[in-house]
Amino acid sequence: MSFRIQVAFLLLVGTLLEAGVPKGFILNKATKNAYKMMYQSATWPVARDTCNDLGAHLAVPRSQDEFFFIQKLVRGMHYPSINGTDNKLVVWLGINNLEDYTIWRNIYGEDIKETGFSTWTGDNGKGFSNAPEEPHCGAIDAANPGLRDYCIKMNYLRKGISLLSLGIKTHLNAYPAVVQAKPPAPVGLVSRAVSSLMQMHKNGPHKKTRKSRNPLLGNPFAKGVVLKTLIKKPKKPNSANRKCVLVRLSNGKEMISYIPGIGHNLQEHNIVLVRVGRVQDCPGVKLKCVRGKYDLPHVVKQKV
């Protein structure tokens, strides 16, 4: 069966030579490797065997540039098409330490420290024992600048982790790559409203931006022109009326400002300085006039 698939693949390359690569594969022009993303999730051993049955193998980055190329493919996955797992941000690679937990090898049995790329993310890649609960398989995500390690046992319990990445060595010249068409995305209202997993992975949880409650747009003071004087009746019963003025601020807004203290001589076209300050029993009054500035004098001390 493997020989039959291999022959069929070679024939397909011959008929699609002008197109560059077989349908569904993306060619890395630098390494002449063709890759295909498999959206059916599986555990690492199943992924390895599936690739072998197809005459291919799990992808193995041998340089920093090849790692970034594979990561770019992972970043461009169509996440709604991934099925069989909740962890849709990780893709298997052909790297493991199943034989010796102290040495990470690729699927050819080579120590990855000797093949050109062995950079791990954070504390990943530090083997502790051959116990099955320890991580023994290599993977890649869309954001971290290094390899990841995952546990086979956990993957079996979770019905497999993420996807398969097929790396097929080709001997073609660098022709334009044929990009696999994305399946149609769901168009429901909920699907349009919810952020994608990749957006959440990059940007974190959505933070609602609240409108500023400062009427002066963050400024401590503002200059204004009196349009007219007002008398506001407070909500508190048996309380005296509040003296206020309607002012046009320097930012163009027209707002009501409370006049603190006893007595005032403000009238239309007077200039006042206002600051942020609410009057608790007068709804809608968010500013207070500053005494002793411009046309509003200080409070005159009453003679006893």
C-alpha cells in the first residue's frame, strides 16, 4: 500500500509540474520541502503512523528559517476546521525522546542538537524521566519562538492534541506554491461576534474600553463663558436652591456648573474657570466654578 501511494504521488507531481506542488501542499522554496496541514487531530504515535502510511513524515525543522516557515503555516491555519480536540493552537512535529528521555531525536533517530535547530520555549525540553506522564513529544505553536513538549498520556486522554504536519521532501524547482483553499467559515451571528482562538492567543482576553466619565476630557480645569444663570432645585427635601450657570467651555461643550459659596455677580458673557466636581443632590451638575478667578470674585466675608 505504501508503494502504491508513493507511485501515485510521483505521477501526480509529473502531471502538476507547472503548478509546482501537488494540490493541498505548500512548498518551501529554500528547502524544497512541501508541507500540508491535516485538520483531523490525533495523538503523536497515530500522527507518525498516518504520515508513514501516506509516504511522508512529520515535519522536522532543521534551521531557524525552516522553523519560522512552519510556524507561519501554523499561524495561518483555519481553526474552525480543526476537529477532535479543544487544543487547537499546537501542531505535532517529528521530534520525541521516547527511547532516552535525556536526548530529543527526530524521526530519523538523529539528535536534534546535531541537526541545526534545537531551541526550546522556556522550560520545555527538559526531560526528567522515562515515565509515561512526562512530556516525550515535540510540537510547535503559532507564537512562541521555540519548540514545545507535550505528554503522550495526556494526549490519549484528551483524544489527541491538535494537528498533523506532513513534510514531504521534493526535488522540484522553486515554483509558485499552490495555497490550499480554506473551507467556508460559519456565517452565523455568534460566529461573527466571537473572536477567533488565534486572536485570543495573541491579544489575551477582550478588555472592554469604558468611556471616560471626566466631563473635561481628562483636564483638571477649563475656561468657559456664561450663557445664563440658573437656579437648580435639589432632590433633598427642605434644602435651599442651588445657584448654577450654564457655561460654554473652551472644548465646545455646554454644561451646567455650580457656584459655591455665598453670593455672586455673574451674568451673561462673564468668563469663569471651572473644575470637575459633582453636586450630590443636583443631577446633571458635574462642574464647579472656581472662586477668585476671572469674573467670579472671592466670597466676601460677612461682618458680624
